Amino acid sequence: MQSHQNSRTSQLDESLVTPSLLTNRLLTCCLDFQRRNIGWQIISQALEDCLRNATASRETFLAQVNKNGLREVIPAPIDMVVEAFHDYGQALIFTRNTIQDPVNYPVNSAIMLIHDSYMELYDALLAYEWAYLGQGDEPHPALNLLQKSISAVHQKLMPDERFNEILDRLWSYFMAEQDDADHNIEDEDLKERRTDAIRQALSGIEIMDNYFDAYDVNYLLTGYERCHQGCLLIIEQIQETTGEALADAPTPSPQVNWVIHAAKAVIDGLNPELLIKAQAWFEPQLNESFFRFEQYANMATESTSTTQTVMQQIVIARNGFDQLNRALPLLRLGLDRRHLLVKAIHHLEEGAKFIHQAWEVLDKIEREGETVPCTHCGFANAPTDRVCRKCGAKLMVVMRVMQENVQVPAALPAQSQPESSTASDRPEVPAHIARLLKAIESVRAGTIGLGEFGQHTEWGRQLLNTAVQSTSRLPESSPDNTVNNALSSLRSGLQNFRDALKAMDAYQRDCYQYHLDDASALLHQACQIFVALQQLTKRR
């Protein structure tokens, strides 16, 4: 029976053969029906068999997804598979309903429709499998996939052919990474470091490939360690260039996770330089986050409207920051005494958990109550807040100006502060403008490339969109001239900010320096307006 089925499949053009024997049989039946070698009953039965199999496979897939709780973990690949199952089923139903009309619906069209929809389903299932196997506590999906695969090989649950296929796919993945680095990384030093990291990952796969010669598990362990080192170096470089840690699990904080993964790498005997860099990157972020949190906590403590629930979450968050700070000296000492890194990891995990728990509750309370958007970063602040909880900028709330009839000057000139003014009286450059001005100077000096410069521009564009949405709720005008002046100044500042981003985009297209000059001047103009408005709020 199998040989007969294979001989029938061989009638198909090579480009139409699929990985499914059942689908291949249906496609062969379509050809036979077109040549009038079989009747409608046979092709109808083949269609029904494929429909039943597709329905059963879809139900099995969804049961596995629900059982393992994967909906929230990898939603995009799951949605692609569900959609592909639907399209394949619709192709079979459409063919069944129309194939008896070969004039208006040629059989060749049915063959291509079934083939293409099945291959899309097959590709979607492969993408889902890759995403599923790539989930885990390791920072790189290739490492999670290898961990699961090596474990299955140890338990004799994975055939050689399957493991060999996984190694081949990983090899292709890292080769594509190398090709991407060659074409898209302009900095030669960074490109060389990325190439070295990818080579380490590839050499690990080569070592594991020797497993098939002697079935020696030491090849798997040695190769995995080499690949592990390469993957961590790749993530480290991504983190350096984007300013963000991209490692997922085991906590809700990607920044904390990066430090945890680097510490685990040192425990495993890998390069301690990874942990040194990760800690140097993490400490200033932690200090800044704690400073912003304390600003919020102090204001909430002083406010008479703060609820008991909010105060409880502040205590939990403080405990979280305390845990993270306890980890810092242990990370430093742990480079020589590895057992201390285990304690540091525990503090990091607990700290991130407490802070995230408090943040979820506070965020829910904030979303359910009245909020005031920050005109700088768009964050929704409480009505009693004087500074933004996210970026720390003074809140310039025009609606308050309208309600309380603050006397706004007829004009808002940029006044230079006398040298004798105190630090509290001296206007500060808003954080978002300072970041963009720094990016302009950095790209002008050649310390960052166009790619990183473009990331800063995109970040500024997102801030602008948020600010525009916030200001859209303000009135176009007011009977009070003082309020009109404030509204006009705010919109003028936003326009300067928008024009500055356009100049930054223009520089990325042609690299003419005058675009940077224009962008810098426009940002300074916007800064003068925003600072003047901040000073108005401060004088309240």
C-alpha cells in the first residue's frame, strides 16, 4: 500500500510535493480527476479525509496550547497557525464545492490553492515550533532550543534525523545573523566583535555535530558551552547598541534579567567580563529608577488624597529596591567567590518581583482614576502630582492654568538666568530634549552610527505622538488671553520639536551637516518655550 502511494505521489511535479502524504494523495487525485482517470467519488473522499485530518490536527494543536498556557507566551506564532489552519480548510471546502465546474474553475487552480495553503500551514507550524522550543530561562532562543533538544537526546526521545535538522536550522540562523552584520553594522569594531561572537556560536554547533560519529554526549556538552558563550556575547552587543537588555525570563524586568544571565554565565565558568559590563550598565539605571521612585513616594506620602492601598504598594516597592541594592556588592564580590553570585541572583529575582507587583497595582489604580498626561513623555500622572513620575519633568498642565486663572505673561521670551540664581531657580533642559541634543552631538562627532541615531529619532517621534494626543484634548482657544498665550506657546514648542525630528530624518537620508544644525536650533527653541512654561508652573 505504501509503495503504491509513493508511486502515485511520484506523478506530481516536484514543486508540488508537500511534507504531507495525505495532501500529496489529494493533489494526485486532482491530477487524475483532471485527466478523467478517476471519478468524483474518489476525489471527494480524498477531500473529506484531508478535512477530517486538518480538523483533528487543529484541535490537537489548540489543546496543547491551552494545556501549556502558551497563549500569552507566544501569541503571534499561535495566531499564525490558527489562521493557516483556517485558510487550508477553506481551500479544501472551496475546492470541494467548485471542482465539478472545470470550465469556470480549472482543476489546476485547485491544485495550486491546496498546495500553497498547505505549505503556509506547514511554515506556520515550523515557526510556532521554533518559538515554542525557544522559550525558556536562557537569554537567547537558540540556547533554549538546544537545552530542550539535548535533554531529549539524552532521554532517547529525539531521533538523529530530527536533532540533525535542528542543528542545520541553527547553523542557517547564525549564518543569516552574520550576513546581517556584514551588511548593516557600520562600526568596524562592533562588526568584528559580532563576527567573533557568531563564530563561537557556530563552532559550538560544529562540535555538537560530531556527536553523530561516536554518540559521545561530551560533544553535546562542550558544543553547548561554546554556543552559550557566543550567544551571550551577541546579546551583550545588542544591549550595548540599543541601550536595552533584550533577555526574557526569569523576572518581569529585562534589565534585571540581563544581569542574572550574566551572573549565571560566570557561575557556569564563562567569561566574567560579561558580568562586569552588565553590572556597570545596570547600576546607574537602578540609581535613576530609585531616585524617580522616591520622588513619587515622597509626594504620595505628603498628599492627603493618597489611599492606604497606594501606601502599601510603596512599601512593597521599597522592599524591591532594597533587594536589588543588596545584590550589587554581592555581584562585585562574586567574581572571586562564585557562591555569592547565587545569593545575588536570589536578591535580583525577589527585588524585580516585588517592584513589578507594586507597579501592577499602582498602574491599575492610576488607570481607574483621574490622570494628567505629561507633555514631555505622555505618562499619565495623578492630578496632585507636580512632576512627572516617569521622566521627572515639571508638569505644565494648561487645564490648571485655565481653572485657576494664573496670570501668564503676554509673551514667553527665553530669559537668561543671572549667575547668582540658585539651582532651584535655574531652568533645566527637559530630559527628552537633552537626549536628542546629545544624540545630535554624538552623530556629529562620529561616536554613534546612523542606525543608533535613527533609534533616537524614532524615540522622539513616539514622544511627539503622545504629546500631540494629550494636547488634542485642550481647547482651541479661551476667552482668557493669558490662557490663549499658554496654548499658543505650547503648540509652537511642539511644532519646533516636530520640525527638529524632520531635520534629523533628513540627515539620515543624505548626511548633510546643516540638517543637524537646523535640528539643534529647533530643539533649543522648543526647549526655551517648554522651560518658560515649566517656570510658570513652578511659580504657582
